[in-house]
Amino acid sequence: MQFPKLLTAFALCATFATGAFASDADFKMVNKTGYQIDSVYISPAAASAWGSDVMGQDALADGAAVNITFPHGGSACKFDVKVKYKDGDTAEWGNVDLCQYETITLFWDGKQTRAVGE
């Protein structure tokens, strides 16, 4: 499996939902890539550092889901998102409005990781 080190597009299909989490920016991540995700990083949009893994568990197996809650300063909505796979490859998306989505599902299409938000 080879992922581009930086994916610039976050292909999201917007379906607005009510917040089921502690804040509007918290969400559920579903892994349908076919590969294990070891880490999830979220930082304010265009920040210079990622910070620590926010997944809250050791790994996210293919077909599994995890609720992602993270410190985000209350009303902030725009974030950069990065996932790291078991083999060390990563996928990144910038300036994502996480307040629009309750669930983000990741897919591997054979060339890149796609993300679909609901």
C-alpha cells in the first residue's frame, strides 16, 4: 500500500446532522480503508504542529469506528486532519469544517484515502 504523503483534498459529501458529541467539532471516524489506522491527529487549520494522537485507543481496525473528541477551544470548526496507518503511511486533509459532520468515513480507492462526511 502506498499513500501520497500529503493529500490536499478532503472529499466530503455534506449531510448536516445534529451534534451527538461534547462539541460540534467532535465526530465519529469509521475506517473502511482495508487497513489498520494507528493514529489520528487534529490541529487548528494551518497550525505548524500536529500535537498528540487523539484517537483514544491503540488502533482502529478496518471496519471499526471510534468517537473522536479533542480539545478545540469551544467554537472553533476549521481543522487539519491526519491519519497514520500501521505501515507508517499517512493521509492529510486541510481546513476541514468539522462542525458540519457527525461521522467521517475513510475509504481507500487504490490511489488515495477518501473521506466522506455525514
